[in-house]
Amino acid sequence: MKFFIDTANLDQIREANDLGVLDGVTTNPSLMAKEGIRGEENCKKHYVEICNIVDGDVSAEVIATDYEGIIKEGEELAALHPNIVVKVPCIADGIKAIKYFSQKGIRTNCTLVFSPGQALLAAKAGATYVSPFVGRLDDICSDGIQLIEKIVDMYAYYGFKTQVLAASIRHTQHIIQCIEAGADVATCPLSAIKGLLKHPLTDSGLATFLADYKKVNS
Ligand code: E4P
């Protein structure tokens, strides 16, 4: 399973990238706003900065919600860097735009997906990635991981090439559940990625190894 980091924060992107296990980055307008990035040109500069840090796919989301607007914005974003993936919301004009982009060879990430039906439309339109939002479903007492399982099964059954990118990951256990569900990618906050490292037996085992070494080497 590939790991993307879900942030627009450059320090966090660098830290995750330095671990050597990062495959890409996802952003959204809320994450960009959180970093205080405003204005079209500043957003574009920021996406290029991210692409210069990480050698992997970087999702940049369109703001337009009408077909012509999505096409114009998506083509501009795709022209910024070969690693840019145009992130498009799962609405009617978005699905039409994904079809257009896939025919033009522009890679896409269909976002704000909450049902197997939406994931089916994204795949039929030729999306490179589909982003089901695990945490936001869990927030409303629905089962986000079960949605991942259903989409993975549907895509395998029908042979769709669209990759399942589990989004809205909130904690480390979600990552493990995404692996078990067969997701192709999980996009995660840095804290959830770092959580994978934690085990008390690793800490106590290392302390014992170092103490034993010191006993005979000092
Ligand atoms: C990334 O592709 C999504 O926009 C993001 O994971 C949403 O996460 P949230 O539900 O924590 O805002």
C-alpha cells in the first residue's frame, strides 16, 4: 500500500519524506487555508514547492464547480508539474470533467466520495484515484472502512484500474484497517504515520540491548 501525507504543511511533508517511505501528497482547500496560503498564484507556487520536495503524486484540488471552470483550472494545475494530479469533487460536472481529463491523459483524483455508487461513476469516468472519506463517515456513525472494502471488491470484480485512495484518515488504526481492506493508498496525517512506529516492546527491547552493550563496553 502506498503512503501519501495529507497536508499542505511543508515542514511535515519534509519530515515524512525524510523517513523515505512517502509516495505522495494530498491537499485540499481547507488544508491550504490552514497554512495561510491565499490567492491562485500563491497556491500554484505552493504546489510546485511540494512537488520539488516529494518525488510522487501531488493532488491539487480545483475550486471551480462548473464543467468549463473545472477544465480550465485542472489544465492549469496539471501544467504546473508532471506529478500534479487534479483533484475534482464527485459532482455531475466533476465526473464529466474527469472523463475529459482521462481522455487528455491528465491524471485525476475524484474526491468527496462517500458511497459505492459515487466510486463507480469515478471509475467509469476514468479517474486515476478515488478518495473515499473514512473518518468523515465514522464521524456520522457510518462505517468508513466498510466503504473501502466495498469499493476495493467492486473495482476488482469489474477490473477497474482506478486506485482506491483512502482519505480522511484520522489515526494509526485506520491505516492498519485500510491495509486489511486492500486500499491501494492511504493518505494520512503525519501523526498517524509516525504512530505506526510505536511499540512498547521495541522501546523496552532497545533499552535492554543498549544497557547490555554498555555493561561490557564501558
Ligand atoms: C484528502 O484527500 C482529503 O481531502 C482529506 O483526507 C480530508 O480529511 P478530513 O476529513 O480529516 O478533513
